[in-house]
Amino acid sequence: MAALRDLIALHPSAWLAIGGLLIGVMFGFIVSRTNFCTMGSISDIVSFGDYRRFRAWVLAGAVAIIGAQALAAAGVVPLAKSMYLGTTFNWFGHSVGGLMFGYGMVFAGGCASRNLTRVGSGDLRALMALLVVGVFAYMTIGGILGPLRDIIERTTAINLPTRGIATQGIGDILARFVPGSPAGLNALAGVLIVAGMLLYCFRSADFRGSGSHIFSGLAVGLCVITGWALTGLAFDDLAERPTAPISLTFIRPTADALEWLQRFTAGMVPGFGVATVFGAILGAFLSAVSTGRFRLATFSDVADTKRVLFGAALMGIGGVMALGCTLGQAITGISTLALGSFVTFAAIVAGGVFGMRRLEAALAAET
Amino acid sequence: MADKTIDARGANCPIPILKAKKGIGEVPVGGTLEVLATDPGSAADFQAFARQTGHTLVEQGETAGVYRFVLKRASA
């Protein structure tokens, strides 16, 4: 592993760009082929009581936790340096942002990653959705909505060290209230959480009998683990501008990808996130072409256009407030065992269920 | 000839399924609902819908990017 780290250290930017592209291709191909869809999983539950795709999502999270924690224990990736394990707990952003994201993805035809794979199969409506996601994400980070987001964050976020808690990692939080070391409590909590998630998945005979769902959960989880391994090996704490370890997440990177396209001549090397965005589109494109499913599609009418743009705007704002999306927080984030990621996961699901009910009512009123 | 037809062409998930869920309740028991869709994910969605609800997916096909599903309403 040390030899690999030394090799990557020679050209870390190139490794992150090429590796990110390949991981993105793998992810886009898998999502496209297996119909893995976080919004679709909520639709399945609300529309007809099928929990298999949701269990595939949970399985992906469990696999990602196992992999990320193992990589951290082996010294491959310093998860503590990731953005998820910060010293503030932005409960408002995680909950309200997650709700907005979950609600929005129902109207936008899927989360950011789903829309990336739709673009790969020729859906121009998804391309428009992603443009809106990117613009609203940047508006929320440092644009016209930035000051408001900043005020809300500074007003509501809890500074954990002032309360005797080092970070929002579950081990650190538990160590404040029960005897034991943060690392030991983190490991114990991780084992219990993973056991609970796996039990939830595999106690279902329906899920156990569905190889494609099991495969999709395992494969998406492995994509996230691969991302952690790559960015962990490329991480250099002594670099002038260290790139924090990260794995698949698609809100900020979608916005960054738009910036990269517009400022290419400024000599910007695409980072890991930007590379995964283009990789996901390419992977879905390869899948669509290989199965004869590549077809150009666009908005069907004004109502469809309004729905998608509204949903995409909510995803852009909510995704920034919550620091991630259905992938970025609800798989990659939870793999660090950060409390905020679990809060966001729950909020996204709640927002998705609420959005599904609202969409169902709106469609019923249309006819 | 189906008892009712829903044209969900151009609509992405979850709209075709939500429309089918409403539409199947509007045909008589034993009657059929035809759904037209263009979302590539709809094939898997309608298989899961039929499997879970007990309605029978009596026909399923794709022509030039348009998916056609015919559901027969179950008694319950």
C-alpha cells in the first residue's frame, strides 16, 4: 500500500482525475443497468409497498461503512479529515436541507446521480435539471443565497468542542456520555449499525431472492469504497492545498463540473468530484448504447418543465445545506459514521415520501 | 382493446407508476389497463408493480422507444 501511495504522490491530480473518471464510469454503468435509484426506491414503497430497492440503498450504505471503516483502520484513508466529521453539527442544514432535497428529487425525476445517468441515456430534460442543480448549488454556496445560508448556519449550528465533543463522529459523541475511548465506541457503534442495516436488508425473503437488488447494493457500496481508497491514498496533509478525502457525492461536483467546462482554459485540472460527474454520464452512455436504450428525450409539456426545474432548484439548495445528496450523505457520508449524515439520510427519505404524496395528489387533480 | 389507456409518454419515474396506480382502480375487476411510457426504467417498475400488487402484467413490449404495458386488474 505504501508503494501505491508513493506512486500516486508523483502525480496526485492526474490519479484523482483518471481514477475519478473510472469510478464514475463504473457507477454510471451499474446504476443504469440495475435501475438502482434512491428516489425510485421511495416511489416503490409509497406506490405499491415494494421495499427491495430501498433495501438495496441500505445495503450500499452498510457495505460502504464496512469498507470505509476498514480502510480508515488500515491507515489508507484519514476519514477524520473528510468534510463529514467536522467540529460543528449543522442540524438545521442536515434536516431542512435533506427534506428539501428529498422533496425536490421526486419532482426532478430522480436525485442528481440518477439525472446524470439519464443524461447518459439521452435525456435532455435531465441535462437541464443538472444545469439548474449546479446553478442553485453555487447560488447557495457563495451566490445570492449564500449570505442567508451563512446566517442560518451560524445561528443554528452547534459548536461541538464547546460541549466537550471533538467531532460529529458517533464515537466522539458517545465518548461524551459513556465511558470508553472514541475509537472503541466508534467501532462498537459501527458494528451495531452495520449489523442492524444488514439485518434489515436480509430478513426480507423478497430481498434475499432478488439477486439484481443485492448486486446493485453491493456494487454501489464498492464504488464508494473505491473512491475513499483513491482519495485517501492521494491525500497529502503537507501539500500546499491538501485535497480532503472524499468519495461519491454529486451536488457540489455537478456545480464544479459546470465551472470546469466554462473555465477550462484557466488550466483547471478536473478534481475527483468533477471527474466522477463526467464518468457517471459516460458509464450510463455506454450502458444505454450497449443495450440499445440511447434515445433523445425532452420535456413533455409545460407542467413537466415546471416540475423538473422546481425539483432541481430544491435539490441544488437542499443538497448544499445538507452537505450532500442521496449518495453524498446517505451512502458516502454515513460510511464515516457522522451523525449529520444519518440525519440527512432520514430527512431525505421523509422529504421523498412527502414529495411522492404531493405529486400523487397533483397528478390526481390534473385528470 | 383495453378498458382504459394511460398515455405517460414523455414522463419520467415516478409519474407512469403513479398514474397506473390511480388508473387500475378505475377499471373493473378483471378489466385491463394499457399504459404507454417512454422512461427506460418503466419496464422494471411495472414488473415490480404487478408483482407486488397482484395485478397481472398480461402484455409488455417496446417499439421505437415506447413501452407498452397491459395490466389486468386483480380481484382484491
